[in-house]
Amino acid sequence: MDEHSSGTCDEATQNGSIIVDSGSDHFNTEQENNDDYQECQPIEMIHTVATTTISKDEEALMKIAQQLEKLGLEKQSQAITDVIEAQLGPKIVSPLEEGSLEAPVNMLVRGLSLSRGTALVYDESMMLHTAAGNHPECPGRILEIWRELTIRGLVQQCIWLKGRRASLEELQAVHTASLTETLIELKGSCQEDLINVARRYNSVFLNSHSVDCALLAAGCVLRVVEQVMSGSTSNGACVVRPPGHHAEAARCMGFCLLNSVAIAASLAQTQLGAQRVLVLDWDVHHGNGTQEIFQSNPNVLFISIHRYEEGSFYPGVPEGAGQYSGSGAGTGFTVNVAWDRMEEEERRLGDADYKLAMEQIVMPIAREFNPTLVLVSAGFDAMEGDPLGGCEVSSRGFAHMTQLLRTLADGKVVLCLEGGYNIEATARGFADCVEVLLGKEMPAWEDEGEPCSAGLRAVKETRIKHASHWGVLVQNTNEDFVV
């Protein structure tokens, strides 16, 4: 994961737009009431927007633009000033202040219950987490997703929630005090100190905004899960960064500082009434952090579909192999569909292979587990054209996977962005999944071709390994396994 992309991030943000809550200063990292990163910001709901009015709060937009320019992100900064000065490019939706004459009929007023629908959370402040150079985990990832959602009219159809920062207590539901305190203490550190701390970890970068962005990412996911578990919304989607699924209990790694999905899964169980949580990680990289945190927990079923390549593909930990099944009371509740080396003449893993994994492994086990909540570590780096993934799954394939998951947990499904480094492909994939959450029915999942031998081999090995834990897998585990 130390590879660099080929400039796609800069290209996609040249004409981008940004969404600003005109009544909020939550992007101001210098605000006094957040000095210790422990106090959550007030939780307020933002209405769904039925118009495409551009925010009049130019000062708020300019603050973000100036911050990005200071960080050397001139193109992203210019995209914002273009919106302010010329109102060019696709129109953007923006929150309107409560009581505004322009407010649409379906505005959500604080204190009123939400109608069931799809919750959506995003905070432009998370763009301020940046690395030097052309790093694949760039701010343009979430900006392009939001732009795609806006252009398609999906933001207007969702229940748009204002995010918040996770508290120290919430972080420590899964992370050690040592790690969380180390990160909290980075506030105000000079860049040299931040670089030195980042060097302690594998594939991590830090700037003065990074910890705050990670707190926002975790808090945003919690915000959506709270709404879904309360029954206020049916499902949800989280446009967040930095990603989190590689972050283990005691260490950051793989572009990840805090494990947002793991934090949400833990608190959903202990505070929100989710007796059983399914975490499906479809990022092309193994979700080692989430697995490590829950490997002995029988109430969290962790399933990861990822490239393993006999341990040569990042993160390459032995526990990412298909033979691993958890530990202690959690034995059987870790399931890895680990793609190993393909034949040289074969095509890359694609929709047919992921369809096979979903139908033969994920859905049968998930139905037997009967989750109360489904969380998806939704990385889109297995999509065709991703500079790091090396697979060719289509956005339609991910939409089909989302539709299958909606049949579980009374539809309580929350998607959380993880990886995905071809930002245009990632935006398409994320938006297609949101359409399904909103109720779009996908046609029958067929005509995807045949799985490759690597796909068949991985699914067969996983079934054989886990047949002793899941009765539904007993069939088709012999040498004559066929699709």
C-alpha cells in the first residue's frame, strides 16, 4: 500500500464542489471547546435538501479553501473558490438554516422524529487530512463521492445528518488507552513530531488535522448507527476518511488511525441493543484491525473478502488466510475468503468471483448467524481501474452485494467508506450502493461469466474450513464442489 496513484485525485477535484453547513464552525480546528478531543459537538440533524441552492456563506467556504491551499492542495482550493466566485460546475446542495424561507418542506427540525429512510453523513473537514505528494488516500476521494451523490440527486433523497467527533471514551471501547492518548496528545504538535510518530507505524501519514479527521470519521459512523438502531432510519451510508479497518486495538497502520467500524460495532452492542453484529469487509485488503479486535467475540461475525496472495498482499498477516477462524469463544466467527494466486493466463477476479463468495459463503453464514445489525467496511479498491487493487469488480457488482445484505437484520445496513483509490470509480460504486439503500431494485445477478480458478479454490477452501462451525456449509465441501 505504499504505491502511489497516477494523479487521478488531482484531476477529479479540478471542478469539484464542497458542502458547507452555513451555521456551523465545525471545520475550525482551533475552536476552544474541542481542546481535549473529548467533548462531542452538539448533535444536530440536517434536513434533506430538495433544492440545489449554493450556500451564501462565502466566508465559511473560504476558510476551507484557505486551509487546503496552506496544505498545498491548490486545485482543491480552486474548486471551492470557483463555486464561490463563478458558480461554475454542477450545482451543489447545501444546508439551509432552520426557519429559512428557502427551506424545503421536508426539512428536519431539531426534536422531531426522522421518517424511516437512508441516513447519509459527510463532513468536508475530513479533506484536511493530507499527505505530502500525490498520495492515493487523498481528500478528493470523499469530495468526488459527494459530487457524484449530488449530481445524481441522491443527497436530496437521503436524510442528511450532521456529523460529530467521537469521544475518548467511545474510542476506548476498542482501542487501548496508550494508542488513544498518543493520538490525542498530537494536537498542536509540529510537523516534525508528527512525522516521527507516523514512522512508528506501517503506512501512516499525519498532519496537524489528521487526528481530528479520524475523530470525525468515527463519530460520523456512530451518528448513523445510532439513527439506524433507534429505528429513526432504515439504513445508512458514511462518506468518511481516513479509513479505519487496518487500525488494530493498539496500533495504527495502512492509512488508518482509528477503526470507525469496530468502534461502531462495539458500541452498537453495549449501548444500542444490537445483540449480534455482522461486519462484512469487502475492501480488497484484509481488514486485519477489525478482525483482531473481534476475533474472540462470538457476537460479532467478521467476514472479509480480500486478496491474500499467500501473505504477499497487504497487510499480509497470517490471520488473513482462509484457514483462520478466530480464537477462544469467537472461534468460527471470523471468516476469510482469501483470494490467492491466479493462473498467469487468467483474467482478474471480478463480479463472478464475488457473486460466488456472496452466495456460497457470506449469505448462508449470515442467515444462520441472524444479525441484528450489518456494518460494511465498504472499500472500492477491488473495482476495475483501481491503482492498488488489481481486480475488476464493477459498481453493479457492489450494488448487488448491497441488495443481498438488505435482506438481513430487517434491512439495518450501514455502509462505511474504507479504501478505493481510483476516485471516479469509487464514487460510482458508492453511489450505486446508496441507490440500493434508497430502494432501487437490481435486476437478477446473472450473466457475470464464470468464476476463475482462484475464486473457485478460495470459496471451496473456506467452505471446507468452516463447515464444522456452520451447518449450512456442510453441503458441497467435497472434491466435487461445483457452482
